[in-house]
Amino acid sequence: MQDTLDLPPTDGRRARTHVSRARILTAMIDLLQDGESLPSAETVAARAGVGVRTVFRLFNDVEGLHRGLQEIMAERLAPILAEPVHGTLVERLDQLVARRAMVFEQLARPKAFADMNRARSPQLQATHKIFVARQRALLLGHLAAVLPDDADLAEALDLALSFDVWRRLREDQGLSAERAERVMRRIARALAL
């Protein structure tokens, strides 16, 4: 057994950088979810309890900030998305709608922030494609055992349970989260019958 004294010492500076980075990203997500559409570096620094220079040193470009935000959101949402669903097609759709409503509500502001910059960011364009593909793969994976062999139905359900539909219901149509969830469930059930 190797003596622990042979291991390299922990780099305190690297550990502090990691902690500061996580605090900045958490502060940014919290500010976005609190309604700030474009939080300033000063506001983020104050919420994170770090200096403004630390924000600029750790995130010297928008791409790095977006990547970090996506990593944190993926970590937060992974347990929700990993939960299995059971039952008939309609029962599974109900479970998936409830789960997506919860996830999409948490994602709404950070995703809107990322989408504002997507047109000029190859990184965000690629990440958006991955996000859409992951939504589809999860949906079809959860429904594989009960979904009829109907390509049009699969496409319709993919669209009906998408983040874009959720955003349209919440923002453009002004529905509450509860009502948007009911409407999305009704669309999914209508397609399944």
C-alpha cells in the first residue's frame, strides 16, 4: 500500500478556482431564474461573493460562460431525466409531460440567455442541436416499448413535448406553468389516441 505522503499535494489555488467558478455559474443561473435577462459581471460577482476581476479571469469570453452554464444545468437536471417511466403509452406521456414541465421551467431563463447568443456562436449552435437530439432520444427511449410503429406519431410527439412548445405556451401565450403542463398533456394524449 502506497503511503499518502507520496501523493502530490493538493493545489490550493486550483481548488479555489474550481470553487469560485462553481459559485459564479450558480450565481448566474440564480440571477437568470430571478428574472435578470443579462446580468452584469458586477451583479454576478456580488451574488457569487467574488471580485469582478475573478469573473473576468475565469470567464474571459461568452463561450466559456455558456459552456459552464450548460454543464451546471445538465448536472442539476440529470437525476430528473434519468428517472424511468412505466405504464401504457398515455400513462408514460403523462409522466413525461410532468417531468418535462419541471425541467423546462428550470431551464427556461438560462436557455433563453443562451439562445440570445446562438446565432453568433458555433458552440451554442452545436449545443442546441445536442439539446434537441437529447430531448428526442429520451422521449423515444422512454416510449419505445409502447409506441406504435408510426413515424408520424413519433415526430408529432417529439414536437408536442419539446422545449419550444413549452416556451411558446409560457411566454408567447402567457400561460401559467400549471396550465401549460395541462395543455401539453392534452396535446400528447390527443396524439396518442
